[in-house]
Amino acid sequence: MNINAEIEKLDWTREPKGLYEPIGYTLAAGGKRIRPRLALLGALAVGGKEQDVLPAALALEVFHNFTLLHDDVMDKAQVRRGRPTVHIKWNENTAILSGDQMMIEAYKLLSGVQADKLPKVLCLFNKMATEICEGQQYDVDFEQRNDVTLAEYMEMIRLKTSVLLATALQIGAYIGGGSEQQQHALYDYGINIGLAFQIQDDLLDCFGDPQTFGKAIGGDIREGKKTFMWLTARNIAGDTWTTDNKDVPTVLQEYEHLGVRKAAEEQIAALTQKALHSLELLHANQYTQELQSLAHQLSARTK
């Protein structure tokens, strides 16, 4: 199934344009479409049908993009996927309100799930949504703290990033008729590729190509975010680490000197292997093989 084609079928040419046009703008920017892809693969991996999962897959993608609109406002991000963010192209009020409408649209799409499956899907979706908000709040709180631990950070990105990937897989597997064991195995796979994905994002924010990455390099440093890179540097350097340094070239040079890039790459590799191990609990087929390939692709991505 071509998920982009399905997303393009969604109609955002409604009135008032100021509410719906930013939604169309956001979804037309593309992206990796990982969440809907995982939902479909979760179903196919357990012998289910793509068409049964499509409403949930679309809901997950619209919900994900809603979080990005609000996230960009909170982070004061200028660029998303190589284009001006909604709050820059329009304004903050538009980004907030269009984001709110995207959340509503996500639930409208979710209501298309077959009736006997919908109650549990709603429970899973709502749990995911709550955890994402909790993760975002931790992220905000961490900006004001210099005593954040690496364990706290890993829990924050589990909530903020991983649970959406994991829940997409679990919802797909549940709708597709998968057993509890299969659902949990796919959920665990999603958690670990999500953790690897976020650490790779931290790495790319420091050492990626801005043309490929789609965002300015060093944004996390300028904003004082406690990322895997920052926390690892502090753990290695100890009392000599300057917690308030936001000069990007200086911090990147220190990261290289301390071996932070290597530490991040090793952690990404370890999490990828944990994800692949979870797939061993499923019967091997072309879709579990695709999930294996996806794990490797995400760990080696450049954008």
C-alpha cells in the first residue's frame, strides 16, 4: 500500500482556510511515514490485512504531525523538513489551533477502525498520547535542570518518541489478529528502534549535514537541551564539563575530544540489536524481514 497516496486523499481544502491550510501544508511536506508504515507492518507480520489497519495508520500519522506543530512552537524551531515551520510561515496561534484540529482529525480517522477492535485500539492510542505529553513535559523540565541523569533521559525519550512507534506496531498487530506475545514482541521492537532513532537524531543534530537533515545543526546545544550527547559528555568529563556552554563549534569540538560521537554510535547499535532480538519471537516472513531492514535503515539514517 502506498501510504503517501492515502494521505494525499485526505481533504484539507475546507473553510476556514486559516485552520486547514496549515494541516495540508504540514502533511504535504512528506517525512518518513514510519508510524503508519509500522502499523501496516505490524498487521502484515502476524498475517493481518493492510486495509483493516489503514484508518489507524492514518490516525497515527496525523497525530504524529500534530505533535510536531506544537513541538516546533515550544522549541522555537525555524525549519521542519527543509521548510519553514507552521508558526514561522503563519504564526504561533495558527500552529497551536491547527495542531489542535489535527489531534481531532486523528481521532476521527481512528473511529474508522472496525467496531469490535475499536475499544482496545482507543485504550492503546490514549495511553500513547498521554505518555507523549508526559515525555514532552520531562523534556521541558530538563532544560531547567543540570542534574538530569542519563537514565532519566532514556525514560523521557521512551515516552516522547518510542511509545508512538511501539504503539503503532501493537495496534497493527492487534487489528491484524496477532497474539499477546506477538503484540508485545512488536511493541518491544518499537521501543528499542525508537530509542535508537532518538539518539541518532541527537547525533545528527550535532554532526549531520544540515541540507540532508532538514534542520540547522546545533539546535539542541543552543537550546540547552539535555540530550544523549550532552549527558554522555558530562558523565565523561565530570566536574570539568561546562554546563552552560551554548557555543556550538566549541561544544562539538569537545564532544569529539571526549568520544561522545563513538558512544552514541555504540548505543544506537546496541539498541538496534535488542530490537532485532524481539523479532525472533515472531514467525519469520517477508514482513519481519522488512522490519529487520527498517531497524538497520533507521540506525544509519542521515535525516
